[in-house]
Amino acid sequence: MLSKTSIFVAVTILLACAAVSGAQGLADVARAEEARRKTVRVPSKTYTNDDLKGDNNGATVASPAPSTATSTPAATPAQAGKPAPPAAKPDAAKDAANEEEPKKDEKYWRDRITAAQQAMARNKVLVDALQSRVNALNTDFVNTDDPAQRAVVEQNRKTALAEMDRVKKDIDTRTKEITTIQEEARKANVPAGWLR
């Protein structure tokens, strides 16, 4: 008959093996997420006091979009007798600027803050999982007698620690991003409910 101690040791070993095998794929998931984040960028525009003008009623009005001037090459002798092509309409430049800049309504602010908060939440879960992985690897390192296996465990532990440091730096970046979004919203007089 098995003693309680041997059953406890067997269960502990099984749980440790399950944690190690499941956590090995976690680093791959983290690398894939990092690659995905590098390809997705949210364009943002920072407004300054120069971008806004006050009118007589005290309301602020956005300044008109700056016109884009293009330089034309000097006319060649063959083109000298031809009339110059008509300049682009000013309305076309204004329409192009409006199409590029998203409408900053409730959906814009809510989507922007939600994306940043979700990225932060994912990173916090990832840090917790990586910490569990590091703890399991520390236990494996202490309990392994074979030098070759210890070297493999130590390399995996170093990799997990490096990934955890990277994710912690990304959490700091996301924290700053959330603060920046909140500050931009405050300056734009966005209702606080839009950022919840």
C-alpha cells in the first residue's frame, strides 16, 4: 500500500511536469503576440494650442488644414509653350485631411482606451504565467542531479526571465499609453464616461 507521502510526491511531480510542458508553449505565444503588436499601430494626433483658434463666443474651432505645396520641376523647352496644369482645388486637400484623421467621437475614445487596457491585461496575465514557469524551472533545477539536464533547465529559466522582463517593460509602456490617452481626452474635454 502506498503511503500518503509517496502519493503526495507523485501528484506534485505530475503537476510540475504539466506546468513545465504547458509553459514551454507560452514563450512561443508571447513571441507571436509581440510580432503582432509590431504590425498594429494606432495612429494618433496630438493637438497643441496653435491648432485651435478662439472665436468671439469663446468656443474653440479647429484651424483649417494646412495646404500641401508641391514643387514642380522647371519647364523644359518642349513644355514652354504649353499652359500650366490647373492647381488642385483647396477643398480636395481639406477632404483628404478629413479622411485621414478619424472622427473623435465616443466610439473612437472608447475603442482606443479599451485596446490599451486589454493589451495591459494580457501582459499582466502573461507575467503571472511566466512567473509560474520560472518557479517551476527553479524547482526542476534544484531537484535535477544530471548536469546536462540542469544546463537545459537553466537555459529555459534564463529565456523565461528575459521574456518576463520584456513583458514588464511592455506593461510600463502600456501604462504610459493609457495615461497619455487620458490626458489627451482631458485636454479635448471628452466626457469621463467615454473612457470607462
